[in-house]
Amino acid sequence: MNVLVIGSGGREHALVWKLAQSPRVTRLWCAPGNAGIAAEQLAANQSPVRCAAIPADNLHALLALAEDNQIDLTVVGPDNPLALGIVDLFQEHGLRIWGPNRRAAQFESSKAFSQHFMEKHGIPTARSKVFSDAGPAKKFAAELCGICAVKADGLALGKGVLLCHSLEEAGLAIDEMLVGQKFGVAGSRIVIQELLEGMEISLHALCDGRTTRLFPTAQDHKRIGEHDTGPNTGGMGAYSPTPFLSPRELGQVSTAILDPWCEGCREEGIDFRGVLYPGVMLTRDGPKVLEFNARFGDPEAQVYLMGLETDLLDLLEACLDGGLRKREPRFRDVAVCVVMASAGYPGHVGKGQIIHGLEEAARLPDIKIFHAGTARDGNNIITAGGRVLGVTALGGTLAEACDRAYLAVSKIQFDGAQFRSDIAAKALGRAEE
């Protein structure tokens, strides 16, 4: 099978790496890809992955690539092409593509749409309202005593959420988005949501329009600094599974969230085929959805795919064919991903720093280094973005996986490298109690 993966980050490297292991994949493309993706080979015939320098949001150029190279299946990694309607475009031209169509992608591309859907269909979530004007928004924030999350309605690279703990902070956040247009069009409308307290986890569920298949829980680390300090990022690390829900409790969460979500989609004629990724807060009053995403998380994809035993191609095709009832994803061990980022991230970053130690780190057992912001410059791999690498490890226990991941991180150097040293600390602290 001839497969194309769209995207250039660590999530897409993980998708390419896992798809390359399928005996049914005989040619594999990625657009635009990165230096790590270009180094992968297929298990079926040892042919290299081919990268095409086409941005993920250039839909018509991607369509031409797929048609010219007789692509049998396209797999969409990032949120933006989904929101722009790449699935609809490819399907109109008779091409097979994995991911939700434009209408279904609204669960992520519009937080206002998602919030209204949850309230309408009884999905537990936080108290919230939608605003386009700063005045009314500040009045609602005052009702919440300034303790709220101010969210850009549209896509903002995972950074469009400002957490506020006072009226002053809430007012500044509202002005940044609605007056200062910090996030451009994405922030021209905002959702203000009460700030929930509890343990936050990530859920992922494959969907085929009727059936869902829930993955183990994961936990992302959004803030740049240790102990969840500093500004939000696209994600500085993740691990799976978490210890915060028993299998029985996870089943209850699925019943409370996924069941009404599926029923709501049926009622509204939304045909969702892909992966749904709810961010969930485990509160004293039960689990509540913070927001929905319509693609794999990054770096959650890295830990999930590192531990996935099932052929990923089989699962993706089951989503498209309505065959998930006959498929059950199988996972092994515990996986941890530590993100190494450029100096200045999540703000302005420089590029072109030579990365040393990749080969030594990759030789360690149960380690995979997923590239994100990297490029090749002659014989060197250099930095080419904010998040540079996702150093990912498997282990029989969470502590073992963490030790392996951080040992690999210690072997890698580039000027200005930054990473968090407390990935999975919440779970490890619980294990020590």
C-alpha cells in the first residue's frame, strides 16, 4: 500500500515510524516531514520514507502529490489541514484519507462549537460562556472572581489558553485576545470557562462514525517550566498509562463522556472518523471535559505509538470502513516522552544549532527519538523549530521508563536546549505514597 502522512512534527514522525512497521506498507511519503522522518525505512522492503517539501496547509499541492503518486491512503497529523477541509477535498476527488471532515473537525477548530455541543448533549464540562466583546467578557469573568480559563475559539498551536487566578489576570487575558488580537482571527471570539480543580489527563479514542475504541490514559505537561510553571506550550512531555483511573473508573468516564458524544453526533448527523482527544479534569464532582481535539495529541502520540502492538494501518482503515468493533488496540509496557526544545520556546526561537549525540542516544535499549523541529545540513542534524525532539522510552514500570528517557536526554546536546526534568512526577509521587 502507498501511504502519505501529512505533517512535520514529533506526532507525524511517530505515525510514520509506526506505519513503516506494517508489512502492508510498501511506499511511504510524508509532507513536509523532517530530518528524522527522512531517515526511516519500511519493514516490508527497506525502502526509505520520501519527504515532499509541501506545507501541511497547502491543500491543493498535497492533493496533487497524492494524485500524481497514486496514494492509497493519506493520514492527517495536524489540526490545521483538518480545519481547512483537507478530508472533504480529498474525498471529493475520490481519494481515501484518514481524519475527521471539516464539520467533524469543529470539535477542535471551534471551542465555542464544542462547548455548545457538550452543554446540549449532557457531556460534563465546566461552566462557560462565549464572547466577542471585552466588556461582557469581563463581567462574566468577575462572576467567576477572575478564576477562569480564557480560550481563543480557534486554533492557536496549543497555546491559545490563558489560565487566570485573579480579576486583573482575567482582564489582561481578555484584552490580549479581543483587543490586542494576540492570536489573530483565532482569538476574535473567546470562551471563558470556570477554572476546574483536579488532576488533568488526556483521553484518546479511535472513532469509525459509530464505534469508539478507547486508548489508555495519558498525561501531557503543557507548561514550559518545572512544577507546571510558565507559559503554555504545545507540550513538553507525556507518559502513558497514568495511575489516576482504575479500569472500572475508565469505563465510567467513557460512559459519561464518549457515550453521549457518540449519541450527539448521531443526532446532529456528524460523521466523525479519526481520533477524538478530550482533555479531561478529574474533579471532586467527577470527570469534566476541558476541551476536545480532533487528532492525536503531541506528544501523546509518541507514547501511544511507542507502546502500540497492533498494526496501526489496520486500525486506521477500520476507522474508515466502520470496522472498529472487530479491532481492539493492544499496548505493552509504560512509555514516557521528554521533549527537548530550543532556547526561547514557546516564544521566538533561533534555528540552525547542531544537534550532537543522537546516534549514541538511539543505541540505548527501548529508546526512540522522534524528531519535530529538525532539518539536515550536510552531515549534521540541526534545530529548525521550537520543539526539537521527543525522546521516548519504554519500561516495565513508569520509573524505569523515566530513567531510560532521561538517560537518553543526557546524551543529546545542542546550544540552548531546554527540557523539563519532572515528566511523570505526579504519577511517581503518587506511587511513592
